[in-house]
Amino acid sequence: MSEAAILNMKENNFTRMMKLVDEVFATRNDPDQLQVDQEVLNKLEYIHPATLSEYNEGNGPGVWLLVVPTTTSLMNEFVSGKISEQELFDRTQPGMEYEALYLCSATALPEYRGKGIAKELCLDSIKRIRATHLIKALFVWPFTEQGDRLAEQVSKETKLPLFKRQPKNRFSS
């Protein structure tokens, strides 16, 4: 395969992934959600390298995962609806004692769904973060039934309690 064809496939998967993220999360229309840009990516990397994961077979991202370690206090404020996702991120600072892990987003292109890839990325991220932080709980703001099920499976396999913020009318759990 030519280099140009490979580059075109990468752009295609990246473009498809960005469209999917926009369809599912609609972040541009919701100031309460985390607006992921280069500054956010840099902070996440600084907080812990395992906050961002990607499954890529060489043709662009097939699965993206984003998790955010934070404090139990911030988790409780977020789950109860007292603070937004953006506020959760803004108030989570590098060097804090992280005790909770926010399962922020897992996005998979259709051909990668149902294969356990997102779950494996998530379990690996949790394992890597738990190597240096005493994570005692997981939490999620489910946007889809699949995301809700993924969080439940990850909670079961890690034996960590799962706390949920009520979904924003996207589905009923």
C-alpha cells in the first residue's frame, strides 16, 4: 500500500472518530462538558500518561479512551451534579492525592465495537494509574447504554465501586 493511501486511511479514521465523538457527546454545544484541546491533552499527560489511550492498527484510531484521576471529594461533587465535567477537570491538579478515577469517555468506531478493546484499554489504564495512586472508586457520566455497560464491567473486574452521575437525557439506565 502506498504511503499516500495509508495517510488517507489515517485521516479517514481520525475524521470518522471526530465525527463520532461529536455525535455521541456533542461537546461543542455543552459548556458543562470537558472541551478537549491541546492544553487539556497536555495537562492530562502531566497528571498521568495513562489518562489517554488509543487502539490503532496503523490506519488511525479505532478506539479512544480518556480517564481522569481525581479526589473523592471532587468525585462526590461531580456525581451529585454540584460541579460540571469541565469544573471537575479544572479543579483536578497534578500532584494531588488521587483516590477516584473518572471514566470520562471511550469511543470506538463501529468495526472495533464488541471486541473488548475499550475494556482492555480501560483496565490497562486503571492498572497503570493504580501503580502510583491509591484509587478506591470509579465514576462515570454515562451517555450511552454501551458506555454504562462498559463501566459496570470494568468496576466488576477491578473490584472497585462505581458511582454514576445521572445521564443527560441521552438514554435511561
